Amino acid sequence: MSEVSANLYAHLRAAFPVDLDAVAVETDSGDCYSWRDLDRGTAMLANFLQSLGLPHDARIAVQVEKSVEALMLYLATLRAGFVFLPLNSAYQSAEINYFLGDAEPAVVVCSAQNFGWVTTLAFSAGTRWVFTLNDDRSGSLLERAAQASDQHAVVSKMPDDLAVIIYTSGTTGRSKGAMLTHGNMLSNALVLKDFWGWRSAQQGGDVLIHALPIFHVHGLFVAIHGALINGSKMIWLAKFDPKLVLQHLPHATVFMGVPTLYVRLLAEPGLNHSATRHMRLFISGSAPLLLDTFKAWQERTGHAILERYGMSETIMLTSNPLQGERRGGTVGPPLPGVSLRVISGQGRELAAGEIGDIQVKGPNVFAGYWRMPEKTAEEFTSDGFFKTGDVGQLDASGYVTIVGRSKDLIISGGYNVYPAELESFINDLPGVSESAVVGVPHADFGEVGVAVVVPKPGVQLDAGQILAALKARLANYKVPKQCHVVADLPRNAMGKVQKNLLRTQYR
Ligand code: MCA
Ligand code: AMP
């Protein structure tokens, strides 16, 4: 057996079923892609990318709608040995401009609709190539790749070689590029394959319903790697739709979602025991799953949702067990290979049941923030633990409960919203003296932002205009759902804005 390099794609490819003509991905519009299609398509795209004469660590930035071709572009970037940079399709030019300047991608792939403004920003950031990829298989990328050979040798990689950069906007406003290596992703994918009992084709196989975006870790790694490293078919939904999910449940075995997806599925009368009889596993993460949701799901379907906890910087950290007790309200014990500890403000390791800062260590923990060595150093302890910014406790049986965050972060429908980023935009608006953005509970999205804005003396501010200005500049999901103009913000003795008082006032 030739030594398979640490290139993640090589390991995914090694797991493809023997019958390459079996269906690997079936879309909600009925298109079917075989395993051979995946291998040929990614080979042609990889050959095309390599024909551009790119530097070995070239970044390939991608901001497109979800499609199987976008999946192939991700896999092609891995097999060609370049660095994949997925960007939320909701980002607008101010956000994209930052990522292009920071990551300096050699190639940008965008939708035809955005081609005009993206090329302007990309070329001024020094990018040499911009291609289009649309969700109807049109665009210059596929036209050019169609000329390339479908024979491609996967580029050899070491475990520590960079594979992906995922931007997680910093709680201090400036986005940070989390650098994930082939080894980070492969180690986590192999652990989860066993921990969640993925079944090979010989064991009856698994079928995953993929209803998440593929520009974040949950949909791009946990879901896609989970299926591919097990040679499992994916039912590929371009966008989450609860009725579509219900329709496909009888033909699937595994579903992954953020809590909002479960809340919306529970609102469907068609959700019941018989609809979910064929399923073996429902996984939730990216945001807290309310105990009410966990219990309601169990009553309606008989399934106990398996909740797990992860981060862009670490992929998956903890998980409720497949066989053991799945405890609603907890994120389960640390995964095999992950060291997790709870630390007091004084840096002391706390005993079971005591609440403190969660720190982690393991082969899944990222290689640092892109071109931010000082910021990276701040986020690790001297003995190599990564500070998650999450607050929680370990109980006597090793189950982790997340009780809050020390980082100023709102998680809305599974997307991270950073108050610092919004506050800096609001503070730059004319007539604004200062602002604070806080999270308040929301039945659908779990938590949404509320902006509290103080005008400059003598200025009249209109809340609706503030929200409209944000909507024109930032990805929609970040825009606070409410805005209140007030005379001043509550501050403590040190002059720090008391966001907890604002949360109580506006919840
Ligand atoms: C859409 N809107 C939102 C959100 N999504 N507002 C706040 N939060 C959101 N998440 C806005 C839309 O812009 C629209 O605004 C209005 O809400 C209604 O849109 P709707 O149709 O309800 O939204 P949707 O398109 O159905 O999206 C809801 C969604 C989506 C399906 C829950 O947000 C989603 O797919 N979330 C998954 C995020 C994810 O993959 N997270 C993983 C991060 P308007 O009406 O004004 O136009 S990775 C991670 O966290 C770690 C690693 C981990 O542990 O997994
Ligand atoms: P991201 O920065 O998008 O990777 O989001 C990671 C953050 O999502 C973590 O630091 C947690 O705050 C939160 N998170 C992920 N999974 C869970 C979960 N199961 N319960 C509560 N919070 C979670």
C-alpha cells in the first residue's frame, strides 16, 4: 500500500466506495453525481488551477451560492495543494474588501451577479484571476476547467501544511483568519467517523441530508468530511427548507443542523415518529440547543438529538455519545484526543461542577491566525492550550456544559455576529456619539442583536435609518433586528458599558 500523503483529499478519495458509479450526491432538484463524477470533476478543476502557475501556498477565495460544483471546487483546491478560503455569500463589498486585502488570494471565484464589484476589489488587492461559478453550472470556471484532463495526481502534503483559512470576525472587530491544516481536518474527521458510528456501504451505509451552508465549518467540514470519509451518499439541499428535509428523511439516516433548523422542523406538523423512523442520528451544534427543543424533539420523534460543541479554530471538541446517555443542555465529554480543562480567572484548573474558562488542546486545534502571530500567542497558554472564550463546567462524569461566553459574541441562527464589528460601523455613521450591540433571546434564531445608539449632542437620530445604513453595508444576518436611540449608555465604575443591563432591558 503506497504511503497515502496527509493530503486530506487523498484520504477522502481512499474512502470512496468500490462502485464509483454509485450516486455520491443527489441534489434537491434531482441531479445525481456519481463518485466518479466527483473524482473527475475535482481532477479537472485541480488541473485547471495548477495550470495557472500559482505559488504553492496560493489562496483560492470563493464566494458563491451552494452547489455541488462549489463542493468540487473545495475538494479540487485540497487535491491541488492550494489553500481554500470560503466566504459567506451574504458578505458585501466592505467585508469582501477586508478579506481580499488580508488574505491576498491568487484566485477569486464569485457569482456572475457579483463579478463587477468583486473584480474591481480583487484586482486592486493584487489578485490575478477572477472566475465565475453559478449554481446552475454556468460560469467561466467550469468553461475553463472543461478543457483540463480528468487525470490528476493528488499533491502530496504534510499534516502541518495549511489547507483552509476560515475567517472568524474578532470580538475586537478585526476579522481573524483561522488557519486549519490537512492534519487538523483529517484527525477530526477520523475521530468523528468512529465516534458517530458512520456505517460503510457494507454495513448498510449512511445517507446524510446536507442542508447547511458550505462556507462555515459545520457544513463544510463536519457534514461533508463526515459523509465523504465514509463513502456515504449526501442528499444536497441548496438551502434549508423544513418541508424538503421532511420529504427526504425516509431516504436518509443522518441529519446535522444548527438549533434554528430543529426549531423550524418542530413547527412542521409532518414531523413525527413515522417521518423519522428511518433516521439513526440527529446532530446539533454551532449554538446552544435549548433543553425545550431537545425535549420537544424527543417527544415528537423518539430521537434524542446528539449535541456537540466546536469552533472554527478547532473543528469539533466535544460530543454527546452515540451509545451512552445524551444529556440535553450539555455538549457531552471531550472527543478522543481532545484535552479540555476549565480554568479560573487566576489560571487555576477547577474541579468538577465549578464554572470557568474552557481551554482545549489537541491535533484538531488550528495552526494560528493568518499573519497575526501576536494575536495567536495571546490565545494560547504557555502550556499550549487554546483559550476558547467559552465559559462552562465539567461535571463528575466528564460532560461539558457551556454556560456562556467571555468573548463578546452573538450567535444568531448559527452565524456568529460580533458586536464590536457592528459598533464600529454604527459609530462611524454621521451624528452618532457611541453605541452598544447586545444579544437578546429570539424564538427562531436563538439570539439576535439589538443596537443601542447615543447621538452627538443636539443631533436627532432615526433608528430606521441606522438599520438601513447597516443593511446597505453588512451581511444581512449581522444587522440588529432592533435599534434604540437613547441619551446615554449605562457604565460601571471603570467606565465600561454594562451590556448585561442592556440585555435585561431589551430582552
Ligand atoms: C437569515 N437571516 C438571519 C439569519 N439567516 N438573521 C439572523 N440570523 C441568521 N442566521 C435573515 C435574512 O437575511 C432575512 O433578512 C431574514 O432573516 C429571513 O430570512 P430567512 O429565510 O429566515 O433566513 P434563512 O435563509 O432561512 O436562513 C436561516 C438559517 C440560516 C437557515 C438558519 O441562518 C443558516 O443556514 N444558518 C446556519 C449557519 C451555520 O452554518 N453555522 C455554522 C457555523 P431580511 O428578511 O431582512 O432579508 S460553524 C460553527 O459555529 C462551529 C464550527 C460549529 O460548532 O459548528
Ligand atoms: P465559530 O466561531 O463559528 O466557530 O463558532 C464557535 C462558537 O460557537 C463556540 O466558541 C461556541 O461559543 C459556539 N458553539 C458551538 N457549538 C455550540 C454548542 N453546541 N452549544 C453552545 N455554543 C456552541
